[in-house]
Amino acid sequence: MLSLKSIDLKKVKTETLIIPVCEDRDIHDDKTVSSLITKAKKLKEFKGDMGEEVIFYTPPEIKADRVIFMGLGKLEKLNAESLRAFAGKAVKKCINMKLTEVLIGCPSAKKIKMEMPLPLEAVIEGAYLGNHLFDKYKGEKKHSSLKRISFLVTPAVAKSSGKILKSIITVCEGTIFARDLINTPSNDKKPEQLTTIIADMAVKENLKVKIFDEKELERKKFGAILSVAAGSRSEPRMIVLEYNPKGAKKTVALVGKGVTFDSGGINIKPTTGLDGMKSDMSGAAAVSATLITLAKLKPKTKVIGVIPVVENMPSGNASRPGDIVKSYSGKTVEILNTDAEGRLILIDAISYTLKKYKPDTLIDIATLTGSCVVALGEKIAGVFSSDDELAQSIISSGEKTYERCWHMPLPDDYKEDLKSDFADIVNISNSRWGGSITAALFLSEFVGDTRWAHIDIAGPSYMKKGNAYCGVGGTGFGVRLFCDLLEKL
């Protein structure tokens, strides 16, 4: 449970109070908090440097069992992400101490020179996301999430920010739903299972849901999706979620890659990293969680979520290198590599979305290429779009949410590497270089004139080492970004 509190620390009992401290400036409005900081800084071991911590137990000035001071470093280096990280780290510290509740002192927006509600949003996000533990499969649960997280704010902020708190909680719930989907092992989220989980949540929020089973995919000639699913005993699915508010003047479509496990198919992947292939449906997780979140936030834009879901496995029935398949659009694709499967299911989903809904804007999100990780590392997503304004809007939302993105090129001459001697197009470039670019260019061949962007999240979708507000595993990348972006669009 999260809440905003404006209380007198001298009169109201608190189990644990956590105070962020800048090295060179007082950043709090509460005089009692400022007095405690002055006392803490008299200790030789604490000056407010980044990473410094000190604890006062049962301080006589206030009614608290403990006060934890956490250093943030110099004020000039303070930003929304450092506040987010501070709050996540604070909550994780309390979890490790086996505490049950915490009161976090929020800094003054004026004193840290940020516009409200950005600093408050950052602290709440960090705390909420940092309180998430994925321990469903652990028999012995050594730690528990905090039962109550409160934020110490001024009376004016407490009065004006109730809606902000509710909105942030809603978006963070969506992020955690996405994380849980990604972290769920592949044996518990085969295509039919994942589709059911998403559909059940969507129905609860009154979204319109349409599920295509294998027979309907065959009847409507989704040849590219079916080709990827051919090697698995698990049947493919495609799920469509519709959020359609009254009076909506624009339609935005989100398409998310949903490969519940990617062995690579006949072009089987090396052993190293195969255990992480349960995360190859991170795009699907982001799109489904975004639609479910939007149903609660109720923006005025119509949003369609289209999610093709398959398992990519090798077998006697699997697609082979050299096979040619006819996609939903009618274009034929020569499969040169069965491990370039994500783009195949995306082109069918994109073509269907354009034909059925004619969206003003279409954005696909996928763990598409290792090449993007080589180019940008594990923390930044690649954005591919010929629409500079759309790309910049995505990047701007990424900066605000710290789901960082970088605008990548789409040079026309690279399309030469996608020409086929036997079909309309090949599914992977003949060159070993620029793989993330040619993958995006492959998708662009099925988009037509629609305003479109592709987000490659192969790097930031999954963490092998957790950070301050996300543990090891799925990050839910894209949910907070999309929710912010859709306000702009």
C-alpha cells in the first residue's frame, strides 16, 4: 500500500524514516528533517556523498524506531533517475532488513530545481518498482515485500497529488505485470497459456479481446506466423486487444513480438544464453501490459494492441533455411535463417493491423536483434523510423522514464542486402554487418505509408544483474515509455 503523508514527525509514530541527503545543499522543506540531517553530518563517516549511509536508532527528536540517511552526492548531479534509484535502493534495504513499512522523505522540488510532479513521480516509481519480488517458484521465501510505503510531503503536495499517486501506481502495476510475464518460465507460458493469461487480465479491464487460434491463422493465411510455429507442438496464437474510448479521434497501434521460447529453430542457437530465451516475448509483455494499463488510465486515444505468439523450435516439421513462405500481405519471404523469426511474425501482425484498423501511427516493439545490443549495449533500445518527429517523441518519453532509446538510421541502399533470387524478399541480410538496421528495413517493407516506428529492445528488456529498482530478469521496458508517449500522441 502506498500513500502520501504530511505529518509531524515529533508526534506521529514511525517504524522507519529514510531521508535522502545531498552533500552540498539542504533539499528538504521539513525543519525537523533538516535538523536531523545537520546532526547526521556531524559524524565523520557521513557527509551525504553518493552511496554513504548512516542509521540513527530511536532518535530523541522524533517518534521513530530508526532513521536511515542515504547520500545522493552533489545537487548539480541530481536528476529524476537518481531519485528513482535512491527510492528503489531504500526499499530494497528495508526488505533486506526484514522490515514491513517505511516512510520516505521526499525532497523539495523547488530546492532541487525540478518541476513538479517529476521528483515525486520518480521517488514513487522507484519505491514501487523496487518493492517487487518475483519469488513464485521459490519454496523458501527469505524476503517479503514491504506492506506499506509512505512518502513524507508538504500538506500542499499531499492535497494536490492524490491523482498523480494513483496514476503512477497504475503504470507501475503494468510494468510489474510485464516483468512477471517475462520471468515466467517457458514451460508455463506456451503460446496458448500466455494468450490466456493476457486475455483474462484484459477482459477484467473491459478491453475488447480477439484471439486467433491456429485454424483461423491458417484460414486467413498468416503464412509467416505459421512458418515460425511449425516446429513446435504448441499451436500459435495471435491476440488483439482494443481500447476504444468514446470520441477518440486518433488510432495508435502497438505490435509486440511474442516468442515464448526461441531455440533458433533449425539454425539452433548456441548453448550459452538459451536459458534467457524465455524473454523473447518481452515486446508482447510490453504491449499487453500497456493496453491493460490504458484501460485504467482512460486516455482519449484509441489504441490497438496486436500480439503474435509462437514458440520457435526445431523438429521434423520446422521451417528450413531456403524455404519460401507467403506472408499475410501476399509478399513471399525466403527464409535464409530460422533464427530471424521475430520479424516474420511481426510482418503478419503489422499487415493485419494496417488492413483491419488503418491506424494513424503504428509502433512495433521487439527483442529483435543481437546486433542492436552490439551497437547500443544492454541498457539502450534502438528506435528505427523515417519519421523524425515520431522518433524524437519516443526518445523524449524514454528520457523521462529512463527507458532510454537512440534513433538509428534506415538507409535505403542497405535494402540491397534483402533482395532474393527466388522470392520477394529474404528474412535476413546476406551481410554480417548492420543486422539491426536490415531487420528494421525488412519490417519497413510491410508498413507502406503509415507513420511507423520500430523499437528494438533486445538489450534493455532483460537484466542479468539487477539495479536499484529492478531485480534480475525482465524489466518491463516499454510500458512506462508507452504510457508517457501516448499522452503526447
